[in-house]
Amino acid sequence: MGKKRCLYCGKLITNDKTYCDIQCKDNYNNFEQYASKRTKAFLISLSIAMIIIFLGIILMAARKEIGVIMSIIGGVGVFGTFIVLPFGTPETVKLLGVKKTTLIVRIVALVMLIWILVPFLKDAIF
Ligand SMILES: [Zn+2]
């Protein structure tokens, strides 16, 4: 049978369990509560950032610099949202647990953030 993992920390557990201990269960429930209260803010923030990127791309044709700056601001909005609210998909949580999922989401978002900002800052400074 498939290996089962703790929904919070991702450690392997026996099939009759969902968490390795009461602490992980509490942590998981706290996270679920935290996440469910912020799902709306998460989606609104992402939508606004996406719209800014979209408008930036359209603007690039007419006013390249303003378009590029708008897209960068939108990109910062997208990855900033994931850093502040690191919500993964339910599939990822099932596979890795909440703890690793939030860490991975934050690291990926941070790398992307640096990746879009570095060329921009290089142009601004030099
Ligand atoms: Zn655990």
C-alpha cells in the first residue's frame, strides 16, 4: 500500500494515522484556520497583480518603459503574495505536508522575486 505522510510535517506515518502526534494535528488545524481566513485576500491580491501585469504588457507596445515597470510591479505583487501567504495546492500538501509546502512556496517565490528585480535594479543603479 502507499506510504502515508503526516499532513503537517510530512514524516512517514502508519496508515491508521493522519498526523504523527497531537502537536502536528494542532499545527495543521491552526494553519487551516489561518489559510481559510485569508483565501479571499490571497485571491484578490493575486488577481490585482495579474491585471497589472496584463495592462503592463499591453502598454509595452505604446510606452515600453512604463509597460515594463508596470509588469515588474505586478510580478512583485504576485510573488510577494506567495511570500506573505504561502498557500500550496491540496495535492502538494498531501504529498509533502503543510510545513514543507509553505517553505517551498516561499523559496520559489523569493527566487522569482529576485530574478525579476535584479535586472531592473541593475539598470536603475548603473
Ligand atoms: Zn507530523
